[in-house]
Amino acid sequence: MVELETASSKDLSEAKYAKKILQLSDLHYTKSIFHEIESVPSGADRVIEKRAVIKALLLSTWLQRLYFIIRAALMSVLAMVVTFFYVSFFGQIGVVLAVFMGVLIFIVGLIVTRLFDVQTVQVTKYIVRRLADHKKIREFIMNHL
């Protein structure tokens, strides 16, 4: 963090600083970055700093939203598979059992998706890179899913 605070505006536009900013999830720190930008005298340096921070925060938002979309999809597929096999084997499911299974599958789904968290993040970053070239698809996913 000290490296980010001491970096010049030209350095902040580099990818390695953008990655460091993306790893920050602390709202207080993000606010302090914005206050720091406001304290920079107006001119080219201030514009460059604002653009770098805005791009990094936008990418971070895309990554978070897409991560949760992918994780929710994995959890729902897991629930669908378990429910399908249970109903296929036993032929029916009662309301009480469905509620119990739903809670149990949700908890197991959280655990399973956390086990594959690294892979989920890698897939998310790959999808965001691919969506950079497809504006309409990206806007649909980010705004409607």
C-alpha cells in the first residue's frame, strides 16, 4: 500500500499498480485514494490519476459481479444435480425434505465453490478479458444478470 501511495500518476497507469488497486476491497482505503486524488493540483497529473483509479475500480466491479454470477451458477447446478438424482431414485420429494435438502445443498454448495475459488477467479478474469471486445454482451451480463 505504501508503494501505491508514493507512486506518481504516470506509474499508476501501469498494469501492476492497477492490479494492486484491484486487490483492495477496503472501502475506507478507496475513499482515502479519492481524497488523495482531489488534493493533487489540477492538470494532467490529476486527470491521469483519476482515469487510472476509475479504470481499476471499474474492472474490480466487473470481476466481483461476474465472480458472483459464476459462483451462483455453480451452486445452482450442484443443487439441480442432487435434486435430480434424488427424485430419479426415490420418485418424489416432500416439502419438509425439500426445505431440508435446500439448506443442506446450499451449505455444501458454499463449501464446494470455496474449494474451487482460485479456479473461479481465473475463469472470471479470463471472461472479463474476453468481454472487453464485446461491449453489448458485456453490458447485458453486467446489467441484467
